[in-house]
Amino acid sequence: MLPTTAGRGLRHPQQQQQQLPHYLRRIVKWRQMDVEYTFWQMLHLCTAPKVVYQHTKYHKQTKNQWARDDPAFTVISSIFLALAASAYCAAYGSSFLQAGVTVVGVVWLHFLLTGISLASICCCRFLCNRYLREEAAIHSHVVEQRVEWLYAFDVHCNAYFPLFIVLYVIHYFFSPLLILRGFVPTLLSNLFFLVSLSYYHYLNFLGYDVLPFLERTTFFLYPVAVLVVLFPCGKCRYLRIQSDEVCVRPVFLKGSLLN
């Protein structure tokens, strides 16, 4: 007799396509969102990210999908980003129009559109399904598993939140120092970017490493080595924030603009 549990790991293409519409419909249903669990995830992504992805395994066992079916994390992250961008605009005195452009750019361009691109076009889902799946899973009779698009987007959202804490929140309180000229503001600004971007790629690695049908997931740690190599180069020139451009350009870039 064939194993009866083998089919549980399989999600047909139509089932995967139905995930996104269901996910989008729940965005406007605030009462159905698990806000408490979302804040728990955000806290542990900054302190113990492996615990979050351990719970991802439990989610797969109970819901038969790796991706979250609750959009609360994306919604709350977008709200936090909008508030942070508004705080920068208020601190550096932009017009209402400039503030609106900044908030839209930060939320839609840097967070959502970047996540959509990384999850589908650039590398993550395409790269994993095309090159990183185990050979045994491809050529054997084991049920085929692929990285869900929504899960790849979840990995981006998870990795982006600690980056938000460093580059938007902590960065904001250090901005009076970072707008100064000199070696110390340059060094501190570059450190912010080095730490946040390195941690972003580390969380990407954890997100894909938890999938049992992927191999060579250390690929996602390679950008960290590039950042470490480039870090001394950034200290060769004095970089600073230009306060008159903070609310014109997206906040994400403000830590390392050339004079």
C-alpha cells in the first residue's frame, strides 16, 4: 500500500494560486489578524530568529503551507514604516507634498515592491526552485515541493523588520550626530548599514535553510562577505546625511550619501 501521508506535502498549482487572493482579502479584516502573535514574531526576529522559523515548521504541519495566511505582519510593518518616514519629515521640515512622496516611497518602493521583486524575479523563489532544490527531490518519487511565492515574500518581510529598527528607528535618534561632518559620523553611519544589511541576509538564510527540500542555502550568506569587504572602502571618504534631502529621497538611503 502506498503511504497515505505523502499527499500532505503536495500543494497543487491551483491551491498555491489561491493563497494570494485569500491573503489579500484578509488585509481589510483587521479583527481576523493575530496582532499579538505578530508582535511576538517581531520581537523574536530581533532577539532569537531561529525560534520564529521553528514555529514556521509547526505552521507547515498544521496548515500544510509554509507561508503565513495572516497579513498582519505586512500591515503592521507598513504602518511602522509610514510612521517612521513621517517622523523624519517632521524632524527635517519638509512640505506636505514631500512628506507624502516620502511615505509612499518608503512603504511601497523600499518595502513592498522590493519584497515582491526579490520573492519572484530577482533570486529567491526562482533561484530556490531552479537551482537549490535537492537532487533527490527532483529525480525521485518523493512528492515534489517548491518554494511558495508568498513564503518568499514572508522571508523578505521577516528580514526587513530588524533592518527597519536599525535604519529607521535607531538611525533617527542618532541623526543629529550623523548629519555632522567627520570620521566618527561616517564610521557610525556605515556601521548601521553593515549591521542591518548583514542581519537582513542572515535572516534570509534562516528562512530558506528551514525548508527541508533545499540545499546549498549558504548562498544567501555570500552578500554578507561582500558587505564586510566593502565596509573599509566606505570609511575612505566622509559620508553623511544631507538634512535638506532627507524627505525628498527615500529614508533608506540617508545614512551614506556623498557630500
